[in-house]
Amino acid sequence: MARHPTLFITHRGERHQQVALVSAPAELDITLRRTPSKEEIIALLPGMEFLITERTGEIDADIMRAGANLRLIQRLGSQTYDIDLAAARAAGIPVCYLPVRGCIMVAEHMLMQMLACAKRLRETMDDTLSGKDFGHPPHRCDEDYFAYNWTGRTDIRGLWGATVGILGYGEIGAELARRLAGFGCKVIYNKRNRLPPEAEAEMHIQFAETDDLAAQSDYVCMLLPFFPETAQSLSRAFFAGMKPGAIFVSCGGSGVVDEDALAEAYATGHLAGAALDTFTYEPIAPDDPLLPLARDPRANLVLTPHTAAGTASATRNERTDDYANLMHVLRGEELVGRLV
């Protein structure tokens, strides 16, 4: 069986790389590189039939000239601002994008985290399940009688019109920003390399330095990846710089958040709530400082066991969709998510 040479460039770590490789169809001969330079990509492209890219830099006219045999450029993700579509059109190379299901799931989870804290879900459920009437004996409801807010709560808030700061704006951040648009939020973001103005305008987001993002945001969404330089980087100084009464939610890299510092910021009342899906130790350590706080059903803390991306496991089938369009090319079938 003839195998079709494919260059796969990614920013992701070894574990994700291995899952991508094990999911590849037998028809493809994969060369995988992590964060290659432009020069390395150009050197590898001659003879390649396919280029798969997970946001590792601009795909420009120089790269397309080097890939004279390319039959498809496949972007994994929904951000395509860094692919020169005009150059691809001139070169006759189809370009497609594929939204990443796991990233969408995490974005959904972050919305749940924000809403659960905003609505104080754990406390209001505890009130309801207590069976107490809070001074309002039960009566059968009809169109003119209902006991709105019979617990007398005064601390329920929403997302509408809030300022949401996304710290670490990658594919998940982009999916989250799209979903926040429906809530009328002002979305600010921070990442190492600022997006070009046209990408910011398209996604209705504004860049902010980290300190400014912390100070302005009603909700801080932590999506920083784990690197040695980000380990425990969200410390007391960061949480002290957050807006008083703000809410902190995290689905970013495990080990980025100093949980002692976060627990202190919540316990002192500086933060109104917090939700985490990733932790410094996993499974969560029995002495994690957030656990005794979260065991109080009145706490506005939501802790989940690293399930934001769903329940997919590292199996051969997890990333088969990455290669679907490549197989469509080989079979002469219609491409999905085509841009050019």
C-alpha cells in the first residue's frame, strides 16, 4: 500500500503527540515536529502531500512555495488568521479548518464554572434540599402566587455585561470568547504573542497586560498551559491584584495555580468564588487547601476531577477526525470546513 507523506506540526507535548500518531490512518506516513521554525518547515515540506498544523506560526507564501506537492493544508482548530489564504488560492492548495471537540468541551465547562459561581449553585441547591420554608409556609402555586426567592438571597449575579478576562488565549480561549458573545460580555485577553488587529476585531476581544486583566475582570478564566515558567505562577500577588469580589475559574494546565494562595484569597473574602478542573497534584491531594473549604455546602467553590474536555481517553479513535479531510482527498470526496 502506498503511503502518503504528511507533515504534522504541533505546539503540544509528548502525550498529545503520541495520541495523534496512534490515531493516524495506515495510509499516511507522518513526520511530526513540535514548534518547528519556519526554516525547518520549509526544509521538510518538499515531497509532502499534506500539511497538518496546530497553530505553530504563520503559514505563508514561502511555506506554500516549498510545499509544491501539497494537496491540502489542514488547520486543527478554528483560528485561521495566520494562514495566508490568498497565497493558498494562488498556489491551488485547498485549506480547511477543523474545530477541536475537546476545546469546545472545555469552553462549555468554563461557562458552567462561571455560571455556577455567579448563581451560587451549591448554596442555592443546599437551601432547596434543606426543605426549610425560610418563613414562607408552602402554598400551591398558580399564575398569581409564587414565592420568588423565598430564601431571601441578595448575592446572585449573572454574566450579562460582565468583563471576562481570558488568561492564556489559545484555541479554548477562542471557543470561549465566541460563546461569551451571546452574554454581552466585554472580553479581554492575554497571551505571550498578541493577536493581529484583524483577529482581535473579528473575535471582539481586547488585549490587556496580565495585571490589568486581573484588576479589570469580573471573571478571570485561566487557560495558561503548563511550562516550567508558568508552574505555580498564579500566586498571592496575582490573586491580590484581582478585582475584589471577582470570580476565578480554571481549566488551564495542571500545576499553574498556587492553590494555597487561591484558598487564602477566597477564605478572606477577596474573591467571591472559584472553580477549578485541574490541580497541582492529580488526583487531587488529600491535603489540598481547597478541599476543606469546598466541603462546606455553603461554599462558592466548584471542584471537578479534570473532566472539562469530556470523557474521551487516549485511544486510537480519539483523534481520527484530525485526518478525515486527508482521507477525503485520497478518496476524491468533498472536503469539510474548506476555506479555499
